[in-house]
Amino acid sequence: MKIFNKRNIYIGLFAILYLIVAFSSFWHATFFFGLANNVWMSIILAFAFEIGQAAVLFSLLTSPKDRNRIMPWVLMTMFTLVQVIGNVFSSYKYLITNSVENLRYFKEPIFIWTDLPDNMTTVIITYIIGAILPITALLLTSMITNYLSDNEQTIQEKSNEDKNEDNKSILGDYSILQMENQGLQEEINKLKEQIHNQNVKSKSQEEEQPEEEQPEEEQPEEEQPEEEQPEEEQQISKQSHFINL
């Protein structure tokens, strides 16, 4: 981010102007409040008014909601009016005590076609000197708040456009993934169908083949137990064997 961009230069110039107006108004307000207070009390009152104006100004510059409300602008106008009164008082006092003989340098070239008295000329020049700068600062406050509002609105619109573009890209990626997913699903279904067809074909082939006859297993012959000869036959055989010997 560049430091010397349009927004920062605009705010910097306004800050310089406000500081100048605040310092001169504070100095003049101390003399104005000194009419009814001692020195330290008049300084406190003048400082309080400047702090109040700074707080309202900060609220207007930082809070978009306060820019559309009436109360901050009423307070800003009231503080500016106090600044005008203090500046007019101090300016008029200084003119009367130090610059009465210099009034003709203002009266003769400006009011050349009129015949104004010196006291009226003094009042006019006093308001010109004391009121223009605070009123200018107030109007510039309105200008800078409008500028910040427009700038924030532009940034918000740009941010919304970026979000819309991101959403579109996300939707595009999602649609591509969905299409790829559909293609994969179709391939999987085709593979399942092929496997199913192969299984059906193999089963049909197995059913068509004749069953092979299995040879019967030869059962082992059971050994029949020898029949026992009777005892008489055994004796006769023994006697015949003995005679032969």
C-alpha cells in the first residue's frame, strides 16, 4: 500500500488544517472564557471544548453510522460556534487596542463605494478574521466524511465483485468436479455390468458341460476269520501224522 495516495494526502491535509484551527481557537477561547473565570479555569474550559470537538470529529470519521445521524453534527456545529465566538472576541479586542489606525487599509479598497462607520468596519473585519477558518474546517469535515463514505462504498463494491468472481470460479470448479464424478460413475457402472455379464456367461458354460463320472472306489475285502476245526478232526489228523512217521 502506497503512503502518498489520494486518500492519505486528503486526510493529512485535513489533519493539518484541523490542528491549526484547534490551536488558534484554543488560544482565543482562553481569553473569551477569561471574561468570567480566572486564568487556569479559562484554560480548562477551552481545552474541554477542543477535546469535545476532537471526539465528535473522530466519531464522524471512523463511524459510518454517525455520519447519517443528527446529534454528532449538532455537537460539531455547537463547538464550531464556540470557536467562532472566541476568535471574534479576541480579534475584536486586538483590533480595538492595537490596530484602529490600520482599519482604513481595509475599509478604503474594499468598501470604496460605501460610507461605513469605523465601528461597523471593525465588526465586519473581525468576523472575517475570526469566523472563516472554523467554518471552513466544519465544511471540510463534511467533505471528508462524504469522501470516506464514497471510498468505503467503492471498496465494498469491489470486494463484492471479487467475492462474486470467487464464487463463480468455485461454482465452475464444482461443476467440473461434478462432471468428472459423473464420468467416473459411468465407467464404474460399465465395469460392474461387464463383470456381471462375465459371471453369468461362466455359469451358463458350467451348466452346459456334462458331469464326469467318478470311478467307484474299491472297497478292501474284509478278511474272513478262519473257521475253527472241531476237536475230533484235530485228533485224527494228529494220529495220521504220527503213523506216517
